[in-house]
Amino acid sequence: MRSLPKLLFRSIWISLLIVFIIASCKKDPYELGLDLLPPSDTLYVDLFDTASIQAFSVLEDSIRTDELKTLMLGSIMDPVFGKTTASFYSQFLLSSEEADFGINPQLDSLVLILYYESTYGDTNTLQQIRVFELSDDLIMDSSYYSNQSLNTYGLELANITYMPRPHDSVLVYGVPVSPHLRINLSNKTNYLGNKILYAPDNVISSTTEFLKFMKGLYVEAMPVSSRGALVDFTPSGGLSRLILYFHSEDKGDSLQFSMPIDDPAARFNSFNHYGYFDASPEFKQQLLYNDTTLGLNRLYLQALGGVKIKIKFPFIRTLPDSLGPIAINSAVLTFKNPETDTIWRPPPQLTMYKVDSAGKLGGIIDELEGVNYFGGIYDKDARSYWFRLTRHIQRMLISDTLDNYDLYIFASNPLSRSLQANRVTLNGTNPFFSPSPGDNLKLRITYTKLQ
């Protein structure tokens, strides 16, 4: 019984030690251990946020857009970035290779159905859509890019004006169906509907032969004059499709045959920014007339093969000359979005890559720590982004291996297989141009002096 106080004391001491360790683990990595040293041994830690940064926006190359998760369609007129339209090319597959249209089949209608996924912009703007049959082949194993186009037969199958309704169900034969767009391809002409309905037996019994017979459709958005929206439609699961409505002597009325857009249907998006002719004067001066000094005031980012930001730290390797030998504890690059317009939503997440002189993309070493460490996610409350570049900057100080790389920031990941239409403007590097002091683009470096 005499050993009980000693055991109790030891248990309390161990519990306190565990609590202390857990609390310490919640600190940033560069702070760990500092409070364990006696004052005389604490290393000298300081903050430096005036590192010279060169930043400006440049036009992005075309991006690969084949077989993405969504098909984008529509047009916007942005007050800063100007006009953008999104159109798409797609094959359509046979839902069955045992199709039998019966004796003397008669066309009722041919309808293109596109199921809504998401929208960007003002859905209260009227959109104009035209549809044509392709005369060029779409090839599943080929790569297609956002600036490519294919030839059509030139016969306009549909020309409609509609207002996107991504949240409104559609009545089909009196039954409410999930929100989708319906484009009748037989109002102007029965050509394509009858072409499919009277196709030879070998064509409608083989997907391979059918894709030679009906190569696909070009669905074109016409440019709007103000606001507008870009609409994502989902091709997966056979939801988006062509439906042939018909009747025949032996099979009766109200018959239908589906031709889905689905894997392995070849498809790709094309985007047109019209040379940014309608963009703001400040935008054109920086991007079209190559006045990179305007990156001091404003930076621009746009997805869809639009605009990216180039970042340089021209004098970062001279820091030890002025500060002495240092170790980087943290290096965080911060951006502020000065706009409050909710129509043009900023990208939910930016991406950053290093790019060599040949244009090859490479990952940033800090990204290996995960997105919560590396950053790039939009903070809605602060209207800002940040990237942590601690290890990257430390490497720049001690090695010249990164001298041949520039950093680029993208509105959407150029290596991903998904689309997003978002864009954003950001404050440049000039602290005197930003609406509020300290809102300029800057690199905050926390460092430890080694001597």
C-alpha cells in the first residue's frame, strides 16, 4: 500500500507528458522543438515578406479534351475576359446490335437528349444551338484538343434557342424526368432520322459499321452578346443520347431506339476565345501586347485553354547574401481576389507546375505533402489562395537545378480529365495598387538564421 502514491504520481506524470506531446503535434512543422529549448539556445527565427517576385499572365496552349467526364456547351461574354464559346463533337453508339425497325417503319422524330451536370455563368441568358452531321471520322484512340475542328456535311439539322434549366424536371409523355435539354433533329429536315431508320441491316447490327455510316454530330453554340452560361452535360451511363421515335406496320406505334453517348464513344470539346478581341483593355495590354509589367497591378487566370500565370523569383538565391546562412521554415505564396461578382465564380482549386524550356510539366516537391499542406484551394471568406513552397524555395537557395524552370499556375489542372469553366482575377505584386494594404501577391518566408 505504501507504493500507491508513487504509482499514482507516475501515472499523472505520464498522462501530462502524453497531453504535451499531442498538443505539440498540432503546431506547424517549422515551430516544432522551439519551445523545448532554453532561451539561450533558441535559434533566431524571423519573417521576410518582401522577396522580389515577377508575375504576369500569358495565354495558355490548347488543352486535350477528348473523352472527358462532361461535354460543355454554351457561350459567355465576360466583362474582363471577353467572349468564350464551347461546342462539342461526338459519336453515338447502338444501344443494341439486334435492332429491328419492323415492316415499313415511319419516322416520328429524332431527338438529341443531353442531361445537365452543372452550369457556370448566367443561366437566364438565351442560348442558340445548331447541330450538324459529321463528314469526318472521329477516332477513339486519337487525341483531340480544344482548338481542333472537324468537317460536317453542312446541312443544318437543328437551330434552337433555349434557356438552360438545370434544376427543372422535364415532362416526357406526362412523366417528370430529371433535368435535361431536348433538341429535335427532325423539325427542319427528316434527313438524318430517315437515314438511320432505313439503314442497311449490316449497319444497324454492328456498332463498327454504324460509326462508319453515321460518324457523329457537331453540336455548336453560337456566341452571346452579354453574360451567358457554359453548361456541362453528362455523357456517362447512357443518359445523354439520340432517340429515334418511330412506328411500323407490324410493331405498332410509339416505338423508340436509343443511341447513347457513352464509353467507348469518341468525343471532344472545342473552345473559342475569339482572340480575346472583346476582353478589357488592361487584359489585352498585358496578354496580347505582352506588357508584362502590368502583372504588378493585376493577374488573370482562365480555364478551358485560356490564361495561366507565370511566376519567377529572380533574386531568391541572393537572400543569404543579405540575411546570412538561413534555413527556410516556411515559404507561402498568397494571392487575393479583388472581385465580388458571384456570376463569375473563381476556380475552387488552382494547380501549380514547374515547366522547363521545352514546355514539359513537372511537379513541385511540396505537393508530395498533400493538398492540405501544398494549398491551392480557394478560401471563400478571405477571397484568396495560397501555395506552400517551403522545400522548393529551400532547394532554390542551395542548388541551381531549378534555374531552368519557371512556375506556372493554372485555373484547372492541365493533366486532369475533367473540365471547369471558372476564371479569376488576382492582385498583382504591387502593394500600392491593391485595394487594401497587404493584399498584393507576396511570398512570406519564415526562416532560421544558422549563424
